[in-house]
Amino acid sequence: MIELSGVTKSFGSNQVLRGIDLRIESNSSMVIIGGSGTGKSVLLKCILGLVAPDGGRILLNGEDVTRAERDAFLARFGMLFQGAALFDSLHVWENVAFRLLRGAQKRPKAEAREIAIEKLRRVGLGPQVADLYPAELSGGMQKRVGLARAIAAEPEIIFFDEPTTGLDPIMAGVINDLIREIVTEMGATAITITHDMTSVRAIADNVAMLHRGKIRWTGPVSELDTTPDPYVQQFIHGRAEGPIEALR
Ligand SMILES: Nc1ncnc2c1ncn2[C@@H]1O[C@H](COP(=O)(O)OP(=O)(O)O)[C@@H](O)[C@H]1O
Ligand SMILES: [Mg+2]
């Protein structure tokens, strides 16, 4: 569904992406791992068209994303931002229904609210939460609201940027399971960035490891533990010693 070939991106003399080749099959869950500052977010922004690559190609169902018509293109994506990124001044339901209240996918208010309540239920939150403000919710509940917003417009492709960062292990487990279920149920294609290995195992069909601007290794999650690649082994076991130089 998504195909990257030879994607490069530099900021000044900082060569962040040095030729990314990656295929993401439709209705599958791809998890991208890699150290901090390796370019995971830049890669995601390139796919979303928020950052223009210097070279290479990114195709979505065969169509070049840099030439696609913006609104129609973005309507196909859902996004769970790190830290949920909810709008403080909007009620929970208005956050969830954000895209349904404006733009190309605009619905009547009552219908948008109904969909929001249904999506909240999907992530385990009752209708009483709909009229609260984000500040009245715990971190885990905010993350669920962010997840409900990401799926509200029933996107074909959903991005999750570090979905479990800042959550306790139990809440992280709940979010991981929800992501997995939603992707399976909606038949969506998911791309998740994380360095939480528990998340990787819970969410991924396939894993790609980014290192020094290239995809160092990619394969099914079942091969993660057995691949002899020393970079992958160092990363998944969190070893200080190995080919990956720890940045000071
Ligand atoms: N808009 C930008 N301008 C300049 N440098 C950037 C910009 N966005 C990201 N970078 C640089 O690109 C590198 C990768 O960043 P990022 O993709 O955020 O890493 P991570 O893998 O932690 O998500 C970093 O060195 C960062 O400073
Ligand atoms: Mg990042």
C-alpha cells in the first residue's frame, strides 16, 4: 500500500534519511524502531507529506504522495500524536469528532456527536466522558480519547507516534491491545513508531529498524528474536555494548 524507495532528507549538513527503501502491505501493522534522533518522526512526516523529501519516491497505492491533492489525501489518514495533543478548550466529544465537524467530511452536529460517543465506547470510555474537558481526564484516558479521534473518520491508514510513552505498564498494555484490535477490526494499515519493545511485540506484524538514515533490518515480528543482525540484537536487548554507538 505504501512504498518508499531511495527517500533522502537532509537539514543543512545533517543527513537524516540516506536512502530509505520500505514496503508496507495494506491491512498490516508496521512498527518502526530505532534510537532517538534517528529520523523516525521525519520519516513519518515525509509519508504524511508534511516534510518534502530531497530525493526518492513515496507511493501510496501507486500514487506519488508529493503530488497528491492535499485534502483528499489527508482524509485517508488518522494520527495519534505523542502526548495525545487534544484541544484543551474543546469538549472530549468535539475533540473526537474534530474532523467530522469541519472540512470535507463535515456532518450535522448531532450525528458527529453520536459517532464520537460510539468511538469513545470503542476505546472503553462511557458517554459521561463526552462532555468533560481533556484536563478533567487522567493521562491514560486522554490517550484513549486521542485514539478515538484517530479512528473517528475511519481512516485507511493510521499513524501512532510513541503511543505508550508516559503511560504505566498496565495502561500501556491496554493501549497496545486496543491498537491491535482496532487495526484488525477496521482492516486499516498501521504505522507505529516506538522504542517500547513490549509495544512492538503486541502491535507489529512487521518491524523495520532505522539506523544511520537507512532501514537496517526489516522482517516479520516473529523473526525479531532470531535475526543474527547485531544492531537489532543490541537494540531489542537494550545493551550498552555493540555496533550502535550511544550518543553522549
Ligand atoms: N524541521 C527540522 N529542521 C532541522 N532539523 C530537523 C528538523 N526535524 C528534524 N530534524 C533533525 O532530524 C533528526 C531526526 O529527528 P527525528 O526524526 O525527530 O528523530 P526521532 O527518530 O527521535 O523521531 C534530528 O537530528 C533532528 O534534529
Ligand atoms: Mg520522534
